[in-house]
Amino acid sequence: MVSDPNVYFAKTLEKGLTVLGLFDKDHSRRTLSEISRLAGINKTSTYRLVNTLVLLGYLSKNARSKALRLGPKALLFGHTIVQGYELLHMVKPLIDEVHRLCNVTIDSTLVDGQTLLALYRREASSTLFFRQPLASEDLHARATGKAVLSRMDQSDLETFLAKAPFKKITPNTIDQASVLLRQIEEDRNRGYSINNEEYLQGLICIGAPLMNFQTGKVAGAISFDLPTTEYTIESLISTYAGQVTKLANDISELVTMNES
Amino acid sequence: MVSDPNVYFAKTLEKGLTVLGLFDKDHSRRTLSEISRLAGINKTSTYRLVNTLVLLGYLSKNARSKALRLGPKALLFGHTIVQGYELLHMVKPLIDEVHRLCNVTIDSTLVDGQTLLALYRREASSTLFFRQPLASEDLHARATGKAVLSRMDQSDLETFLAKAPFKKITPNTIDQASVLLRQIEEDRNRGYSINNEEYLQGLICIGAPLMNFQTGKVAGAISFDLPTTEYTIESLISTYAGQVTKLANDISELVTMNES
DNA sequence: CCCACTGTTACTATAATAGTAACTATGTTA
DNA sequence: TAACATAGTTACTATTATAGTAACAGTGGG
């Protein structure tokens, strides 16, 4: 929990958002004590926050078990916020169009510090299903991650490398900094990155970075995901390298416009 | 803004959520004064709240123009919350499966007071595109709305009827309570409702209510949406009436389980 | 250049929150 | 059944955060 001893900082709001943010896909039900423990807020204050969220409809409380879960208001709130994210609406039609033409799964992510955040994803009906993370720190194991790393500035890259070796997710996952560095060097030159079953077995991906042309900074990345049953790395590159860099370029223009 | 003079109620949290909720699809950029005015919070307090949200990354502020918009953290937060809504994950596979079989656009909504909230929507690729509302009070003009009305209890129905005649959205929209009452009476008997271009010209829909079997209360509704270019009301009913009521029944079981 | 407006900061009375502690409810173990 | 453990709720204040006023700064338009 970030804190700031500023007069113009509403601590109660920070805590309330922390509480609400504890409810996610893997934790749709929580108890008061659990929330108190996880958020590091004392029981009475937690009770006040939770009670507020219940009264406002963001949480609902089971009358018997007292178990808490998200309420309908939270669903609306979440939807509203996601829809209110301007860049999403700028990016969506471009991705949908390429998806329509190629019938391929396309993923777009934004970089926030050392984390990749899901922006918009359009799935081909045939893609093998896996749970897409909303936020990921496994940049070393994803096509989008390597695309971002290939354009990151030196200091940020060093921060990232500091925690090497990286989490081994599949047998193919790169866990040595030297190998990763060689790859992203190559990716920088050719303009796209490859994921060879490094994140999920059976899935290969080709990614390209999203740039803010004005600042020269990397803003995120996109990737096309395909099953190994239908593609090899070579056919993936020959089929999609042009498309993915073109799309990344188009989206980069939107990102640049949006951030200025 | 709901308020409560309770000791166990965090007003600052309420206000902060109100501020964040002001950012939606049609209002992705806002100014401090605007927020202050809309939320009914004085300028300094608004400044504190906004500043907090900026520091936490939920909002980002343009350094020059001072314009505010949602930040990456808000996108993640919104996604996390939506994904944290348990019922969504229970309902999704059922809807996806019927979508796969029928290649039809399926919409599911939950009723919250007098409002329909979007739960999950799966679009057929061919559907004519329109902007799906996240929250709607136009129950009289939608298949889901009429499905819900057909199972609402008397007092809630009267509350709803109190604001008749209803907003005319297309030439076909029903704006007389008597006509609407006759229709929902029929819908109650046959188990499904029809929308004959009453919400959008060129779009006809068939809906069915979601029930909590344990409490006997209506919890929401689903609908299949189809273009008039491919279907008539008659062919819509003969093709989908069985499917939609079956799916509604299956989802109702989940709703019942979920709410107990 | 002035005006009107938005955003920022200083200041303090007032109101809200944190934290302790006691109490209740519920379920578990001996 | 009693004792115990745990989770949730409430009462009570010292402390501290916030609301609101007012003054100031920055910006763009006329």
C-alpha cells in the first residue's frame, strides 16, 4: 500500500480501494478478518470500510455466514471504469479489424512500471483456452514482455534484470539473463519478438512493442497467439511478422496521440 | 449519493468512489471543477480526493491542461473487480456454449432495484453493432426488461409503472402502461418476452427471466438478439423460444445456488 | 491588459477515524 | 455440556483527518 503523509491525500479512500481490490477472480469471497489481515488495517476500521461498501452495494454480505463478496454495484462500477478508459476504445477497432481478417488471437498490454497490464484481447474461437492474467510481471516469458524489454531504457531494464533468474513457467522459459539479453537485442533489430512455448506449452506468439513516438518510450505491446498444432515458429514469422509490426505501429500512433 | 449518519460509515470512501465513478465511456476526461460540481463536493476536498487517486495511479493528470482521466491502475482495478464477480464465471460457460451452437448474440443482465445491469454478453460476429448499455432503466423497451417485469412482484412493478408513459426510443417502443401490462401478462404465461424493434430498429430479441428459485424472486434476464434481415418475430420464436427458456432455467439454478 | 476561470495552497474548527477493549455469536474440542 | 477459540459487532475517546473559507497562482479568451 503506497502512502503519503500529504495533507492532500485521503487515506480512507486509499484503504477502501485496497479493500475492494482484494476481491478478484481467485478470491471472490472473503471474511472480515481476512481483509483486515491482508490490508493491514485494524478490525474496527476494516469493519467501517466493509460496512460502507456493503451499504453502498459494492459488497454484499451473507446474513448467516457473514461472508463478503462483490455486489452488483461493483460489477457496474468495474465495467464503467474499464469502458471509461479512453485508449481502449481507440485500440479496439484496429484489433478487431485485424482479428476479422486473420482470425487470430490478439492481445494488447500496457506497461506500468515493471508490470504488463491487460488492455484488450480478442480471441480466435479456436485458440486453446488459458486464463489470461490481468497483470503480469513475467516479462521474460511472454512475447509482449520481450517486445517491451527490447525498447525499455537502460535503467528500467537493469531494474528488471536485477531479479534474474526468472521464474521458470514451462521447460522453454528463459531463465538466464544472458540469453534473454541476446534475444531482446535481436528483437530490437527486427522489430518483433517471439514466444516459443515459454509461457504455455502448445502456444507460440509473435509480439511487437507499442511506442510513444513523441517521448520515444515504450508504452506496451501487442501479440498474436497461435497453437503449435497449426504453426511453427517459421510459419508464424513469415505469416504474421508484417501484420503484427504494422498493427503495433498503428496503435502506437494512437498511444502517442492519447498521451499528449 | 447515498448517505448514512452511521459511525461505521466512511464518508471519504463514498466520495472517492463517486469521483472515480464519474469517469465512463462518454466522459473519459474531466476537470477538477467539473468533478467538484457533479459530485457536490467542495473544491478543496475534491482536490484532495483527486490528488489521492492520481498518486495511487487510478487517475492520471495532464501536466499542462490538468485534465484528468483514468490511469492504468484503474483499468486493472476495473478488470479485477469484474473478474472477481463470482456469478460471471458461473454464467459464462453456459452462454458461450449456446453461443457456439447457435451463433447468436446473447445478453445477460441482473436486476438491481429498477435497473438492469449488464452481466455478460457474447456477440455473434454478424450482429449489427450498437452500444450496449452497462446499466439501463428502459425495462419497457427491452426483451430482458420485459422478462424481468413479467416476474416482478406487485409493489416493485407499481413503482416502475409510476413513471409511465415510458421513454419512446424507436417508433415501436411501447409507451402505454396498459399495452405493456397486457404484454408482460402474456410473457409470464408463455415464459419468454419479445422485443420487436422497440429498442433499436432492425433488431428483434427474445428474452427470458432469471429466477432465484429459493426466494421466488426475479434476479435478471437473458436475451437472444437477432437482425430483422434474417429473422421475423415468428421465426425467432419458433427457432429460439425453447433455447432461451432452457438457458434461462440453467442460469437460474446457478443464480439460486450463488445467492444462498 | 484585464477578466474569468481553474487549479493550488494555508489555515483551523469541526467532524471523522483509529485503536482499545469489551461483548456477542458461532462453531469446535475435550 | 462446558470450555475454548475465532469472527464479528459495538462503545468509547484521543487523535488526526477533513471540510470549508479564503487567498493566491496559472492560463486562456476577449
